[in-house]
Amino acid sequence: DVQALKPVLAGSMPLIAIVHRAADIRQLLQLARDYRLKLILSGAEEGWQVAPEIAAARVPVLLNPTANIPSNFDMLGASLRNAAVLKAAGVEIAITGNDEGYRVRDMRYNAGLAVSRGLPYAAAIEALTLAPARIFGIADQLGSIAPGKIADLVIWDGDPLEPLTQPTAIFVGGHEQPLESRATELAKRYAR
């Protein structure tokens, strides 16, 4: 355990802390100051209440904009406007998917919900692309389309933040990927 913490204490690796309440966020910000930690907040459902403090500490937040129904007492102050308020305060945000890994595709829907609650559209797209790359220190390699960067691309038939929008082309590592899957084959088979 001590070996795993050495890079965190040395500042070469960020500490990702799952936190919900504003009071706990304040304590983590103080801990990061005291130990000079590179901190990333995850969750931060009550982050909107302490947004200026998070921004002043230059601590990024990984958040799920749909987390507005308190699942416990730590999340009583959750708000659908969390992403918008944090971004307006100057906090670097990245939008996550829902709880399970198989629902990672929900990130674009989550970003759309954040837009509907005040997050600027461009900020939502950035929170899915370049912001995560900046947060994890790989923006020189990923996160935007530029010469020399790795870029996987999806071309949509409409607004990518709209739930009914579908991909028309997908490129991974410069190679076009088939749009057919077991799910689409089954849908065609049983659509008769």
C-alpha cells in the first residue's frame, strides 16, 4: 500500500478521490494543499456549492450530470446544474458515463442533459474529448484532431448529444469500422 502511494505523494500521479458532499470536498482540497497532492475529484455531486473553491485550487472534476437523486445523505444537495455551475466557475470538468462500464455510451446523453441544464454546448463536447485528456496529462496525444495526435472519429447523422442520433461512420486508428453488430443483425432478423 505504501508503494502505491509514493507516486501520489511525490506528485507524479494524481489522487482520484470519490467524494459527494461539499464539506468533504473542502476537506480534500485542504488535504491536497497540505500534502501538495495532484487531486482529481470524482462524483462531487455537491461541487456546485463550493465551485469557486474547487476552481481556485485548480482541481478537475469527473462527474455524471445525471446524478441528481440522492442515493444517500452524502448527496442531498445534488443538482442537475452541477456541471454548468462548476464550468462557469472555471473548473475543468470531464463527463462520465453511468455507473456500469457497459453504459459508457451514456456519456454523450449525459453531456446533452448537462447542456439542457446550462452547460454551454462547446463545453459539453470538450468535457467528452479534450478535457479528460488534459486532466490525465495526455492532451498532447489525444482529445482533439490535430497533426500527430491519435484520433478515433465518429460521424453522426445529427447532433451527437441527442439520444436518437446514430453513427454513420466510425474510424478507429485510421481504419473504418463496420457498423454491423450482433445487436443490429438481431434487430433486422426479428423486425419482420
